[in-house]
Amino acid sequence: MSVALDSQLGRPATRVGIWRRRILIGIVVTYMAILILAPIGALIQGAFANGLGAMFTALNDPDVLSAFWRTLLIAAITIVVHVICGTAVAWVLVRHRFPGRRLLNGLIDLPFAISPVIAGLMLILLFGRRGIFAPLIEATGVQIAFALPGMIIATLFVTLPFMVRELMPVLEAFGIEQEQAASTLGASGWQTFRLVTFPALRWGFIYGLTLTFARALGEFGAVLVVSGGVQGRTETATMYVFRALDERQYTGAYSAALVLGLFSLVLVMGAEILRRRER
Amino acid sequence: MTTITSTRYRAARERSSLPWGRWGVRTVALTYLTVMLILPLAVIIQYGFQDGLGGIWNAINQPVARHALWLTLWTAAVMALINAVMGTLTAYVLVRYSFPGKALLNGVVDLPFAIPTLVTGVTLVVLYGPQSAIGAWLENELGWRIIFAPPGIIIALLFVAFPFVVRTVQPVLESLDRDQEEAAATLGAGAWTIFRRVTLPPLLMPLISGTLLSFARAIGEFGAIVIVAGNIPRRSQTAAVYVFGQVEAGYPDIASAVSIVMLAIAFGLVLLVDYLQPRRGKPAAEEAQ
């Protein structure tokens, strides 16, 4: 291979060149194997160390199951909210012109730059016992911090950019000619969106949803800070892993981490493969 | 030309559509962004600055906080340097050489983005922790402590931030014309000279951007670090873990003050990267010349 490439370059394939190529490939493969693959392999081995039975017993604990269900519930609600509000945000940022639009566009990426712990702290400052909305919360009796609503808001915050950033370029590229044609033919605004715009955005939706879901499953810092991680009540799958490690329940911690990691991996890689195939 | 027509189309579209539908969508979007982004940001800034800059200075000048911030900054810097070198090398190998398993290797680059960072932390503890053979060997034979120590933090950050440099350098390297390298080779330049004088200069901007982004990402990392480094004040406690501890202990004011410093660093870096980014419409290679 290298000989062919080098002769394409019009350079003689020297012995030095071949060795340089081998050494560089070797360094990169070794680096990635040690940094990325070895730890993942160790986790798989650690989870299976006591056999499938031990793994199953550890995961079949009521608290663990409820933690996984809570994670799935939060991720599902996050997706629904982002499909509606994320689409509205992308739509308004692309199609509408109003003062402050560019500033808002810049702010969209903020959750990626903010530490999840700080995101959780912000929500505590808003909804906590001494937070700004404390009187409102007392009046209505709806608990947000240290409860499911706060965990959902925290997850919404950290996943905000995915949907918007997937949809914006597609909306921009799609343009408005076809929508105009539809409305000229008498379609209403909602009909135009449903029958013309939405099909064009379909793939953007699918990627945005997948990435949002994967990130929501794995969120830890923000939900931990906002919920306190009470076992069996506000504990998510990631918090269970954290607690199990602390309590030296290694099989449970490793198995749950493996399940979480595999799930996210399949989602993200699946989206990536779909994306490449579509192009 | 196209922008003028599309603006005109857009104006026509805005006139033709139902005004209340438009305002409805806009209201939903703006309310959502206000509640989700602006309000949280405003409240932490207000809370962090309630005692002015002096209050922030006092908070970060506590020995434990100072140590946590310093540990965060230096481990992130070491990570960024290693990541810059190894990321560029990886991008170079992936673009310039073809070898069996290359597509697989290219896929592995994205793994760190796909795996929850907490799980990353667990994988490293399994591999290097005191229970594992490798961890025990490193500690007993070589005296290297990885877990609950700065090396573990750096390794965790390297894992988490690996794709940043590779994925910013790779596309630019792909778009580079190889004519100049060939010309340099014809004129008798060695491989290293060609890389340094011809290939590297156009890669410098994306390389710096990717490195700064990985640094910014490292400042706020929590999930992987809290597992790998634990929470030992003045030894392995980073700023994010310190903020977490202060919130848990019921000191949101101290947590906010330290958060403000972390946010300022992260935002500053992101703005810098935005400034360094080549202007739209011009290929990066052209911009760098």
C-alpha cells in the first residue's frame, strides 16, 4: 500500500519512509489501544468476572431497576420537550428576524461549555429552598429541586444544544421555496409544516433525538447536584453506579456502567452510521 | 445575490403566514430559552457577585479552593499539550496512510463522545485501581499511583477530550493540497522539515482551536474525575468536585463564586476559539496562509 501511495506522490518509496510509516501507525494504534480500548475491555471483563448470574442478580435489585426506569423516564420526557421546544427554537432562530437573535444563537451552545455541576447549582439557586422561586414553590406545593421535575430540567439544560444544532443547518439548507409553493397552493401554516417542512427535517430530528437521548441517559453531575441522589427515590442509573462503587458493590457498579455505556454507544454509533449512509 | 433574494422571499413568507401562528412559535421559543438558559445564567452571576469581586477573590483564595482550581488548571494544561501532539499525529496517520483497520480506528476516535463520562471514570478505575493487577503492579513496582491522584485525572481528561483535536485537525488536513509537499520533497527537504515548514502551518489554527476547546471541556469535567480522583481536598479535588462539595455542604455562595471563575475561563476560551475560527465561506487552508 505504502509503495503505491509513495509512487503516486512521485517520491521513491524509501526504506526510511516505510519505517516511518510503520512507527507512526504503531504509535497511534498503541496510544488509542491503551487510552481508550484497554479501559473499556477492563470494564467488560470486570462486569463478567463473577459470571452472568452475579451480574443479573446485581442488576435485578429493586433500587437498581427503579434507578434505570427513572433514567429512562427522564430521557423520554427530555426528548418530548426538546422535539417541541427545540424545534420551535431552531425555527425561530433560522426563520425569524428580531433584535437579540444573534446573541441568543450564541447562547445556545452554552450548556456544552458549562460544567454539569454548575448547571445543577444554577437550578438549586433558582428552585432550591432559598432559591428565587422558593415562594412560588411553597405556594403551589410542586417540589422541583430534590425531585423529578428538577432532574428533568437539569437534563433539558445539558441536552439543549443537540436538537437545535441538528435542525438549524437543515432548516437553513432547505430554504423556503417549497413552503412558499405549498402556501401558494392554499396550504395552512401547520399543513405546510407537517407535509413539506417536517419530511425534509426528518433526519435532523432522528439524529437530534438520538444524541439527546444518549446524553440524557449518561447525565450525572447536573442531576446529582439538583436531586441529591436519594437511594430509591431520586437515584438515576449513573448515580447508582457512583453509590455502588462507593459501597464496594463492584459487580453491580461495573454491570450497570457497562449497560449504560453500551446503550449510549449503540445509540450514538447508530446515528453516525445512518448519517454516513445517507450521505 | 442569493442572500438578497432569500431575504425578499422570507419577507414575503412572513407577510403571508398567519401572524398569531408566528407569534405563538416565537413566544414558545423565546420563553423556553429564557427559562432554560438566561434565567439560570443570570441567577448564578447575580449570586456569585453579591459580595462583589472581593467576595469571589475571598472564596477562591481559601487554601482548599485555591488548590482545587490550581489542580484543575495544571492537569487540564498537561492534558491539552499531550492531546495536541497525539491528536495531530492521529489525524495525520488517519488522513495520510491507509492500512487495514483504518476505518475501525477512525470510529474508535468518536468513542469518548459516545460513552457517558461517569462510565469512562469507572473503566479507568477497573483498569488502574488498586484492585486490578495493573494498578497494583504500577503502584508496588514503580511507585506510580494513578487512581485518586493527578495522573488519573490527566488520563481521564485525555480519554474524554481525545476527539477534539483529531476532529478539528482531520478535515483541514484532508483538504490540503499535497503539491507543496511534493515541491518541497523535490527540492530536497527531509520529511520532518516538510511537515514542520509545509504541512503544519495551515494546521496551526485548527490545532490551537481544538486544543483550547479540549482545555475548556476539561475545566468543567466532573463525572469521570469524581470517580477516578475521588474527593480528597488538597490532593485530588478538582474545581468541579469542590463546587459539588460546597453545594452538598450547604454553601451555595462559595460554590457560586468558584463557578463564576470556572465559567469565565470556559467562556473566554470559547470566545477565543470563535475569534480564531476562519471566517465563513473561506476554506481554512486559505485563511491560514
